[in-house]
Amino acid sequence: MILSGNMFCRNVFKYMMAVRNSSTQVQMPPLYELRIYNVYPKDIKSFTDLSIKWMHLRTAKSKLLGYWFSELGGINDAVHMWEYESLSDRARVRKELSGDESWVTNYIAAVGPMWARQENTLLTLKQGTHLNLSNITPGGVYELQTLPDGSRVGSLLPGTKLLGAFQTVFGQVHKEYRLLHHTSIDDAVQASHSSLEGVSGEVFTRLLTPAPWSTLQ
């Protein structure tokens, strides 16, 4: 497959250069894997119950940024983000999980048939940005925005907080992902519209509610 444009190449080049120099003076940026599982409607309760019981085995292996269910902009989608130090770190975690008999037997074997679809995207923080996870007002809702990379975004209304801005390393290229928190679900519509004012091109948004085991509530 031939990819047009230079943005994706620059993003991958920046990451690979950081990997190359991570043992010297440059600190390698963390990676974030965005995973989306579509769960069969009949299995939502069982999936939730099993995840509450066994997800601690997964979070013991790597850092969970957040785990949500898509309320709008997707039906029965489980949306989660995991942080890794590097692709080697991710490979180590995946290997450890595959060798964890309790995780495989009690969780994966049970919930695997409940997934209608799985997809993932590898992300890194946009250059010059950082995660902003402090002082999040309890409650409210989250929003995941997907928009063209390099978009000039609108302003954030009071009660809305940008938690992170990410760019694609592998997955749907030329895309930027923005994770926001809205203090009030009733204000989310206006706040989302304001934050995207002036953005041109294809935009996709999800309204998310946190799962019981999510680190972000």
C-alpha cells in the first residue's frame, strides 16, 4: 500500500529517531495503543461482569490510561487506551499475557466469543504536548475526537478539559485523536461543537462513559 502525503512519514520518522537515540540523550516518547472492541448486545452484561472480576490481571502488566463504553458515536463499543514505553515493551506485555494461564483461561477464553470486531491504533502524543490528567472533576463524560492531523481547533468552554492530543504512528494515518472530559453531559454537545469550530475535513466523535474498572472516572 502506498501512502500519499508526508505527515505520516514524518510522524514515524520522529518516533524511530527517538527509538534510535533513546539509549543516549533523547528520551523516547511513550506509546498509546487505542483499542476498540465491539461487543454483541446480548453479551454486554457478561462482558462487564467478567471484566470487573479479572481486569486486575491485565492492569498489572501495563498502564491503563482509561477504559470506556461508547454512549454515542458507536453502539456497544468498548474503548480503551494502554500506555507502553516502546514497541518492545508492548511485545513483552503481550507475551506475558499470553503465558498467564489465569488471564487466558478465565478471561480471554470467556470474552473472546463476545467480540464482534476488534481494532487498534498506535498513537503517540503530539509534539510539544503532554497528558493533563490532574484535577478531573468526578463524574461527567468523556469524548474521543478523530480529526485530520494538523487541524486548527476551536476553543474549550468552561467545564471541558483536554486530557491528551495524539497523532498516529500505525493505524489510520493523517489523523489526530483528542481525549476530552466534559463536567456536564448536558453541556457536552455545545462544548464539543465549540472545540471543533473551524476544523475542516472528516471528523468523528464518540461520547464515552467510563467502565467501572477504568482509571479515569
